[in-house]
Amino acid sequence: MGRIKRSSKKKAKSQKKVPADTHHCLSFVFRTTDSSLFSHPNFCIPLQKQLGGEASSSSSAPAKVWQPGVDALEDGEELQYDPTAYNYFHRFVNAGWPYLSFDVVRDHLGLVRSEFPHTLYGVAGTQSLEGAPNYVAIFMLSNIKGKMRKPDGESDMDGYSSSDEEEQDTKNSMHLKKVAHAGCVNRIRSMTQKPHICATWGETGHVQVWDFSSFLNSLADSGMDDQIIHKLVPLKVFSGHEKEGFAIDWSPVVTGRLVSGDFNKCIHMWEPTSSNWNIDANPFVGHSKSIEDLQWSPTEANMFASCSADKTIAIWDIRTGKKPCLSIKAHNSDVNVISWNRFASNLIASGSDDGSVSVHDHRLIKEGKDPLVGHFKYHKKAITSIEWSPFEASTLAVSSEDHQLTIWDLAVERDAEGEAEFEAKMEDQAKTPEDLPPQLLFIHQGQKHWKEVHWHPQIPGMIVATGIDGLDVLMPSNLASTLY
């Protein structure tokens, strides 16, 4: 895992004039009247060129799907996103330094909600230039609007209507509080059961636990950007790690139980007490290189998983000692991130430094079988974040250093007949590349240095991601038809 390169702090522009006879798009998606998904889910809607301030139709020649990492932009060309590919897409630009890590904070606005406008809460940690103060940003994003289904349940594009004809004013939709943090925030996580309690991993080598309840409660009354960096005393500071790290996770089963892992191959467990935490000074040790990510089992109170730069994933049972009970050779390069499926708890997804994504069934190890049940080599650079959907067992979100955020449905298989039918319908518009994985649902771009992506746990289909420019909040159109 790495931080954002300082020399690359340039803003990615979303729109620019496109030369004649050029067809590019930022996100490729298709919908069908029966809400089904063909094996090639991406196609390019040709852009209109800007000519003398007026939009004119592009050439009648069939469009080519622009493939990130394969096709190059010519001088003067830039990607322009297609708004019909999204149920909604909003960007909230950083008011200060880039967020290296963030987390969605659960709220009391409804366990499962789909009515617009949406409001979401979150916490994020900054990566400032050397010498500048870092902080935790506690934020509320409100007035998020999108397309709603008509009462008759139509599923094609004509079956959607905008919840608001006006464009969202993002400046009036973000409320922010700042809390001082010593050093860069490598990672931040909100506790599932008590979301106002958050843990941070700092570049100083300290893991800290905070109570942000007063700041979260006051967000609705604050302005867009509170310039004051407030001071807050953390509930707990742990200095027992010999080196810094990124890996940290709260247990979704046991309230307050936490694990933190470092670059020195050590994992420490935090056991909650009535008023604080007891931290085991004797670490879990089993990897030969740095701990990159940690995930508690979504169903088992005593099980967690770790991944490492040693190319493996380990599964631990805290009742049986300080060594892993299972170890999986997961990739041919560093394993940067993992996600444990909450619906199919035998499945763990992982992302590697070589850009590959894998899915492992850890039950197969006990049967003497290969645990690898899926492997995808689409991304051209390191995977920086991976997360299973909290509403769909087969849906996965991935971000990469190749500046792409991708959505996958691992239940999709190639359908030659449906594929041919779709290509015939789209003959005059776009030709889908044959080498795209059939499971690839959506590609989102527009920012550089994607660092983390999370699904909102209470709003089906909502994806939040952090990059060099800020936070993107989006829902692809082809996800909307499968969720509602």
C-alpha cells in the first residue's frame, strides 16, 4: 500500500472539447428492458463534439469502445462522462488535503433506504504535505439526488424520472468538521455497532481510538467547511507497534473488538472492557512480510483474516493461539487488500500489487482442494481497495492505481447468444471489445489515485470512493435495476 505521490497532485478534468470524429466515454454501461445483463456489459455511447460552442452530432461511423489502459488519448482529447450511465453521480471536491482513507458512518436515517434525496455521514483522514497539519474530517453529504423508478415499475430508461430538474449544488451539500491528527492518517475505520467510535492508524506508528459523537451531531448546524481544526483527546492510544501500518478492522460480531497490523509482521488484538480496551502485548505472528489488511469474519466472533506482502492470506482463530490456522498462497505479488463476503462467509476476495483480483473459498483447503474459485486480470496496476456489496452476494467493487474503479458481478457467465443479439442491436453505435471479462459491469474514472472504495451499508447500490480530487458518490444505472 502506498500514499499518493506528491508530484502527481493534478486535478483530473471531467470534460473538454473533443475533436471531430472522435468517440470516447468515461463509463460504459447498458440496460435491457428485462433488466438482464448480457455477457459483455459495456458499450460506448458516442460523444458529441463541441463546435463553436454548440453541440453537433459526431460521425455516423460506428463508435469504438475506449478501453482504459489500452487506448491512448490524442493531444487535445479528454474523457467526458455519459450521465445516462449513472443513476446518480456527484463529486465532492476536497476542501483541503487528499483523503488517503475514509469510512462510511452508519446513521439512524433508515436501515435500508432508496428514497431521494440521500444523506450520508463519513470520516476521512488526510495526507498533507510535509509540515502541514493533518486531520480527521467528519462530514455529512446531503441533498444527493438521482433517478427514481416510476410507480408502474418500468425498468428501461423511459421508466426513470429525475427527482430534481436542477443540478445539485455540491458546495451547499457538504458539511465538515476537522479534528487534529498527529501525522498522516493511513487508515480510518468506524465501529459497526457504535459508529461514532473510530480507529485511526497513523504514520507516526500509533493506533488511536476516538469518540466523534459531538462532531457528528453538530454537522447539520455547521457550514460547508469549518476551517477550525479542533483538538480532541483520543479514548485510547496504542504505541506497541514497532512500525507503522495500514491494517485495522472492527469486529462486526463483538462490539469493540479490534485488530491492528503493522509493517513489522505483527497483529495486535484489542479486547474491549467496560470503559476501555485491553491490548494484548503478545502479537499474532505468521506472515514473513508486512501486514497489509485485516478483516474479521462477518459471522464468527473468533475468526479474522489477514493479507500480506508475502503473497498470502492467513485465517486466524483467536482461541487456538498466535499462529494462523490456515494459509493461502493468494497471488504472485503482494496482497494489498481483502474483503470477507457477509452472505457467503466461505468467500474472501483479494487484490494484489500486480493488478489481479482473486476469490478464495477457504473451506476447500480442509478438503485438500485449491481454494481459488475466481481470478481476474483486468487492471493494469496495483489494486488499492476491494469490497463486497452489503446487499448483493456476488457483487464486488474494486479500485486500482490505474485510475479505474470497477464493479463486478461474479455470478455472470458468458452468453454467446445474448452477446450476438446485443451486438446486432448496437451495430451502428459501438463494438464491444471481445477481451472484456463478462463479469465486469461498470468502469468509473475521472480521478487519479483511487485509494479506497466503500458501499454504503444502508443505501443499496451507493458507492463512495476517494481519490486525488475528493469523494465520488455514485450508483451505476445497471445496478439500480437489480436492487429495486
